[in-house]
Amino acid sequence: MNGENYIAYIGTYTYGESKGIYKLTLNETKSSIENIELASEIGYPTYLVIDNNNTNLYSVIKDGEKGGLASFEIDPKDYKLKPLNYSFTDGKSPCHVILDKVNNYAFTSNYHKAELISYKIASDGSIETSVDTIQHTGSGPNKLRQENAHIHFANFTPDGNYLYTIDLGLDKLSVYSIKDGNFNELSDKSISLKPGSGPRHMDFHPNGNFAYIITELSSEVVTLKYDKTDGSFEIIEYVSMLPKDCSVESSGGAIHISSDGNFLYTSNRGYDSITVFSVDSNSGELKFSSNIKLTGKSPRDFSISPSGKFLIVANQDTSNVELYSINKTTGELKYLNISEYIPNPVCIKFLN
């Protein structure tokens, strides 16, 4: 990162022309996306995470009939990725990966196998060994999508005291305490969501008092109040992400909140668009602000630049990333007529 240039890495599906993880430079002075190139050749790096020091990147990976986690060293000169090592298990690959705050452990969520696995990270950033595994069981009312449990997402609460999972198949948020990479489920803190809603991802308000879940199947945002004293959650409201005149089938994709906590953004796949909500930081409640249609299709993910001035969308089905400016007063997005080719992009991560 130099001045107003920001480096981002793009995870992809490699069933088409994609070769793996790509990187780009967001030039905020010129409002342009530049220097797109392959950062590392790897199979199905559909989700990425970067450590706090920008020294290592971790990616989910698929190789034949095995799936797992890959570790890389980030070259500080050209930001290319140097492979360190891999850890595989039999069966389908994970869909999500996070790190703890001190980069001692990585955690993968597996949608297909309904597993959450913890991995010890060595001092050089490589993966040492898997430590513990959680297995979800059960089903939901949607026979096509909720025939089994499906852990889609996990992350830590802002205070770092708890880890939570979002299960699309069970319509459930589960809470765990963690010690030395080992899980302890706190079943009394779990929250059941609207049956058939299919929760997918979650983001916390910067004040740590509220959290927002995007539902894939019902295209809603669930607002939750978080109690820092005991790690419990309380549902406040459900709000639709789609305009009232939307008549096409659509599903929720990604959810991110602005760094000042004033605006929440969600992506809609089908009604290919980004919805903007204004946020009441005192109550946590949302108000539908605007919805902007995209040039591409199936916005699997998007990312707000570190400055908070721009937003890049990754459109999986049209193999493009497109650039928007953000009005920091109103939260409104403006398309800048910048669309660049990256094959089947599904995840965008800026350097910290």
C-alpha cells in the first residue's frame, strides 16, 4: 500500500479459466483498478484471510477428492504469494476460513461436511496440525438446501471471548468458547433463526453491541443485540434486502458494514444489486436507504476499501469486478464505469 493505492487478493472458483488467487491494485487517486495478475496457482481458493501483520495469507483449497487449508507468505516487495504448506482431509473442501486475533490458530468452516476445524499456526505462518473438530447435525424445512446441517461461516466476537458459527442448514447461530484451539459449545447462548431463512454470513457493528446476519434463502438481514457480559445474542428485527417491486428469485450473498458503523451493505444474487441500509448506532436498527443494480451477475462478495471511499464487487457468473465510489455522508454508491475481467471471482480481501 502506497499513498492511496491498496492491494487486494481475489479468491476464485477454478472450474473455468481461473488459475487460482489473483491480486489487484485499487488506485484511489485515479479511481481505477490496476495491475491484475495471478498471485498463486491453486485449486478452488474460494475464501481467503490475511493476518494482522500482512505477512501471511490463508486460503481454502481443493485438490481432487480432498479439501483443506493452504498457507502463503506475502512478499512485501511485489505482494506475490509464496506457498508454505497445505493441510488436507478427504471429501469436499471448506467454504470459509478465519484467524484468531494473534494468528495462533486458523478455523475452517465446511458447508458440505458441516464441520468446523481448528488448526495450529507455526511461528513462520505455516499450518502445523489440526487441533479440534466440531460436527453439526440436523436439517431445516427447505428440502433442497437444508437437507443437512451446513456451517457456512464462523468468526470471533469483537471482544475475542467467543467464536460463533452460522449454519445455513439449521437456521442457527451457535456460540463456543475456545482454549488452545479446542471448542466448548455454549448451547444456552445459541439462537434459532426464522425457519427456512438460511443464514449465511454475519458482521458486527464497530461498537460491538450489534451484529447483522444475511440470510441466503429469504434475502433478509437479521439484527441482533450482543451482550458483552455473557456472550449472548437477542434478535431485534428482520429486514428485507430487496426492493418492494422485486419480482425475480434472489438470494443473499455478502454483508459488510462501514468502518464508522453508519451504513450496512448487502449483495443480492438474482436481483443482481447492492442494497444500502442506514444504521441507528444506538438501537442497531436498519432503515432501507438505496439499492443499485450491478453490471455483472451473481455478486458473491464485495469489499469496502480501507479508506472507506470505494467498494469493489466480485461477480461470480460474469467473471468481472466492478468499482463504485461511496458517499460517506449518505452511504450511496456510484458506479464508476470500471469493470475488469477476473475469472469467477468469489472473495475479495484487502491488505490490512
